Amino acid sequence: MATSDTHGRRRLEALGSTAHLAGSGAGLLALLGGFAASGHPLVAVGTCAVGYLSGYLLCPGRRPAAPAPAALAAAPAGAVHEAVAAGERALRSPGVPADVVRAGRCVLDAVAEVLPRWDRLDVLSPDARTVETVAGEHLPGVVVAYLGAASGSGAERARVEALEQLALLQRAVLDVRERLQRRAEEDLAVHGAFLRDKFDRGALDLGPAQRPGDRLG
């Protein structure tokens, strides 16, 4: 019963569609014109069919509207937490000097500042990918490269290079934090503009003020 009702509604919607009405109107005009021109019923019917199809096919409302694109899901928070854990493990490696560990902690602290707004980053966001790879890949990579280069007379050069690389990683994450902050401020400003437009001149507009001497009646 429900299926037949659905089909019935679809038939009614089709009959009432803009394309059907346009085709019917064009067909009727073609029928009258064909009969008036030839006086022959078959010619008039054929002209009517051509007119209907032309009106139906040319009607802009014939094609259904394209579906709205689906909103992108937020980047999964689990991935960045795993990346932070990988960074922590790397900094606990034996042989990493204290200042390199401190610089690595500053990188992870910058990541922690991004996490409260992590849900504002979607799965395709390059910022989300940047934060994840900095914590889980690049930071451990710096530590591994340092340990491979810090031997003998090259230890000091390796330490300075590691510190410079970690500073670059921290800056990259702080740039993401700043972009998220600016986006939050812009959203707040847009919301404020909406509220001012809705209430300042609308619901709170009480009309022209009365002068003290004005009296009713």
C-alpha cells in the first residue's frame, strides 16, 4: 500500500512539474498551429508531439538539482595523540642531550596548544597533516639523525643542527595555531555581525522617540 502511494505521489509530482507544464503548453500551441496550417488531424497531432518534446527538453527545471556536497569530517584526534606519543618516545632515547630534549618538548607543547581546536580541522586539512607529521615523524626523525651524527668531534655540530631543526618544527606548529586563532576570531566577528543585524535594527527598534510634551489624544 505504501509503495502504491509513493508511486502515486511521484506521478502527481511529475504531472505538476515545470517541465511537464512547459511541454504541455508547447504541445497545445503546436496542436492548434498545426491544425490551423494544414487542416489535417494527423499533421496536427504530430506537430503537438514535437511541441511537447521541445518544451519538455528545453525547460531548465527538467533536470534535478545537484545534491549539496557533504561536509568533510573532522580530522581524527586519535592520530595526533599517537603522533605525540611517538615524539615523546623519541625524546626519551638514551644519549639525547638535555637542551635537545627541551627543544623537542617545546614542539610538543605547541602541538598541545592546537589540540583544543582540533575539531576545526577536517580530514583533508594540510594543517592537520602538518601537526601530525611534525609530532610523529619529523621530531623523531631529528632525534634519530642526531644520534647518528653525534659521535666524536661532530657532536657539537649535530647538537646545533638538531636545535635549529626543532625550532623550525615548533614554528610550523605555531603557524597552525595562529591560523586557527584567526579563524576563530573571524567566526566570532561574523556571528556578532549577524546578531547586530538581527537585533540592533530589528527587534530592538522601538520607532521614533516621543518628545516629553507629546500626549495621546
